[in-house]
Amino acid sequence: MKNTRERLLADLGADRPFLCSLATVGEDGSPRVRFVRAKLDHYVILRVPTFLETRKVVDIRGEPRVHVTCGATDSSRPGTYYQIDGSAEISTEPSEREAAWTPRLSKWFSDSDDPNYVVVKVTPTQIVALPIGRAGEASIWRASGDPGI
């Protein structure tokens, strides 16, 4: 049986962009949620490309704890959705920018070196897999402190 991390990778795939919701905490302590496109790597690190001057960047610089929801979206069909708690950082490192880059981003940025382009890098601290449209219990994975998860 696959563990929670393996299920997440199997469902969403590594290095394939997918739609998800990203929740941050604002300067006033209120939650903010927005749809974003993210990519997972084989270590289940999420990367979200964004503009340097966005509210999510400001929020994360003030409070790095974030929450991501992704996976199955049709409650009438079997599938799994995931609740991911994590710690986020804003990166301008060339390797991070390249890892998050997709050709679709050229609509907004000149290339992966564009000074307005940054990456929100989310390292999960907990992943909860919740089955929908079928019987089953949630499974939970928690970080052990290993940065490579």
C-alpha cells in the first residue's frame, strides 16, 4: 500500500503543473486563499511561480506557514484530495526559478530570469490524504525533521 506522499505523487505527478489553493496569513492575521498553479518534485516540495509584488509574497515573508489543498475535485467520483500544511519561502535562486518554470509562464514573464518572477517554495510539514466518493479513512504523513522529507 502506498504511503501518503507516494499517493500524492501518483495522483498529481512530479514536475506536472496542477491547480490548487494556497492559503496564507495576512499582516492582520486574517486568512487569504487563492488559486495557483504548482509543481511537485520527487521529494514532494511544491513550487508556485508568481510575481514579486503580490500579496502572497508579502504574507509569506511575514508568516511562512501556509496551507495547500489539491487533488480530486469531483465529489461524485472516487478520488483523493490532499490538505498540505507547510513552510514557505520566497526564492529567486536560478535553480528554483527553472524548476517552477513552464512555457505557459511566458505569457507573463520574459523568461525564468525575469526580475519580476519569483517562486514560492513550500516544504510540507504534514500531508493528509482524504478519500472522496468512496469508503476509506484519511491517511496522514508528518515531517520527521528531514529536509528531504
